[in-house]
Amino acid sequence: MTTASTRLPGIGREIGFGFLYWLVFLIALEPGNLARAAAAGTPLDWHQEVLRILCASLLGAFATPVVAVLMRRFPIEGHAFRRHLAVHGLGAASVAFSLIVVSCLLAPLAKVGDTRPFMAALPEHLIANWLLLAFSIAGLTAVLHAARVLRADQARVVAYVATEAGEAESAYLTQVQIKTRGRLAIIDLNTVDWIEAQGNYVALHCGARIHLLRETLSALAVKLDPGAFVRIHRSRLVATARIAEIHPLANGDALIRLSVGTELRLSRNHREEVHERLASRPQSDG
């Protein structure tokens, strides 16, 4: 399906970024490993050490999408700041524990790093590395959150510059004209809850009333204020001010409930964009 193929590049970028993050983190710890090895009188085997660092970076990289999902689902901002911060703390501890367990399972099989039996190696690694790993995962969460905030700020700046530089005819629409039975009706877009594609027409849902406009959804979307309307599906746009709740579904999609009571399906393709738009929405909208 197109939803899965579209999400794959995003996961690939997260894994690639995670690999670089963990590689830098492990290299930064290497002087300490050298000092301990020298003090013990057992010089490091550089081939094994490089392989250990690469394998550990790859293992951390595959955990990075999990951290990214938690960051998007529980943004560290707004009225739920403290609750979401606690979720991330618990998530960092859980991911750190899982990474140690998996590494202790794989090391003897791959003969890389600590090759002792699982039950012999696990307690020592938990004591030595669990807290350090949890802090590093919290740092990864902070970096991902900062990147997300930066992207949102850049989008707002681009939208502002485009609005300021654009001429009057290129400004975003605030109303549309609809001809019905020879009469012309003017619809204020502030009254629109959501918009649905219907062939060469779009249906403007305004409470219980529906207005048909002869325009394709793609053509209309580029004329709308991106801060006011967000795409939730290839055939639907929703007024961001009308979004009241979002409930995740098992297949990666979500269910949006509007303030007027309407429930609409949110495609997994557009979940990240919707959450970013809501994060930048004025708090008074809640």
C-alpha cells in the first residue's frame, strides 16, 4: 500500500540518524575504555573493538524509531509537559533495559564484545550501563524534539515570508463563491469544519450543511492557509481549529474527532504532519 511505502523513507532516516548518534556516543566513551584496559594490563583488540562499536551503534539505530514514535506521540510541550516528560523517562529506562538484554543475547552468538553466557553477563551490564544508556536515550529524545521544533519554526517562517512577499491575488483564500440554482452564495472558510473530494468537486462541510464547489481538492489545498487546514487523507482536509481529539488505531492510522462531533479517519501518511500542526496551534484553541 502507498501508506507503508511512504512511511519507509522516514523510518530509514531515523535509523540512519540513530546510527550516527550512537556511533558518536560510543566513540566518546572510548578513551575511558582504553584507560580501563591499560590499568588492567589487557590492551584492547582493535578489530574486535571497532566491530563492537559498529554492532552496538546498529543495535541502537534500530531502537531509534521507537524513541521517535514516543517523541511524536508525547511532545514535550504544552499543558501535558510534565506527564509527557514522565512518559519519556519511563520510555528511556525501558529502551535502555531492552538494549542491554538484546546485546547480552546477541554477543555470545555473534562472538562480539562480552561473550559470556546471558545470565552471567546481564547483571553486570545492567549495573554498569543501564543508567548511562537511559541518559543517552533521553539525550536522543531531546535532539529529535529540537529537530521537530526547528522544522515547525522553519515552516512558519516560510509561510510568513511567502505571505508577506506574495501579491494580493496569491494570498490565501478566506472565502469562496458557490453558484446554486442561479444564485451566488459566499461561504466564509472560517465556518468550514472539513473538506472532502468528490470527483471534480469538493464538499465543504459546515456543521449540518454541505456546499459543493467546482474545484479539485489538490487545486483548492494550495490556496488555503496551511495553518488553518491540514490534510488527513488524500481525499480530505480538516480545519485544525476543529480538531478536538486524536485516537491512535492498531494499524497505524488514527481516528480524529472534531469539535462538532464528526469522526474522520486519519491516514498514517499524514499523522506526523497533523501532530506538528496541532503542536504549533495556539493553546487557546483547546
